[in-house]
Amino acid sequence: MINLANYREQIKQLAASSRGRLPYDIRLKSINDFVQSVITSAIGDTPFSWIICEGSSEKVYLSSYFKDLIDSKRLRIVPVGGAKEIKRLYNHLSTSYEDF
């Protein structure tokens, strides 16, 4: 079972701990699904705002700091498992955003 609150971070950890036995398509599908969700939720009638952070500890601090905006401005904070994952996600988002 994977917790959706930090699933990108968990998938990265599962991939590392499985030593390559975790199928690559799980990682690829999860990033594609996540990118689609972020983009469609950001351009909808009542859009969400997103902060993508490195890990769970950053999410704790950011959630506390932005607690008023989480509810009032529909802010979502998602840990993805490191700076490399942020860069990978940014590349996917910027490419996909052009299609919308």
C-alpha cells in the first residue's frame, strides 16, 4: 500500500529498496498521472495551487508556514523524494503544460 500524501517519495524509496525489481512502468505511470492531475487541477474553474518539495520533513514545515493558504487558497504541498525528482517533475510539467 502506498500513501497518496507522499506517493512519489514512497515510490522512489521502494525502487531503491527493491534493487531494480520494482517495474519501471510503475514509476513512469505514477509521474504521468501526477502531472496530469496537477495541470488539470491548476487550470480548472476553482484551481489548486501547488508546492512541490523535496521530502516529508519539508512538507511539515511548509504546511505549518502556509496553513492559512492551504484551505483558503486551495494550496497543495507534495513531497517527491529529492531535488532530482523535483527537476524530473518540472521537466514533465513544462512539457505537458505546453499541450494545454
